[in-house]
Amino acid sequence: MVVVKKKYRVIKTVTTVDGTLYKEELVTFENKEDDGDWRVKDNMGRIWYVNPNKLTKSPVALSRS
């Protein structure tokens, strides 16, 4: 079974006591939480709980160029 991880781009900077997730950064979707937030992982491996309105509406197509 092949699992494809969907990547989304942050469209609005998210600041918490744990740090900042900056605009235009790519995150990998992990799962949807009960409260409606999405659990995503940034390129450093940190877990963030983000409102989906602060992410692109569709997964990012990554180019290899």
C-alpha cells in the first residue's frame, strides 16, 4: 500500500508559544482533529495544529525543476 502525503502551503503566518509557522512554508498533512484543526508537520518535523483556512485550499503540486 502506497501512502501519499499531501503537502499544503501556509497562506497566513501562525504564531504560538511554541514558535512561528511562516507564510509560504510547506507543511505535510497528518490528520484532522476533532475540533476541526489539521495536524500538520513542517520541514523541521515539528507538529502544528492549524486552522485549514490558513492553508492553501488544495495540495501543492511540487515540481522537480
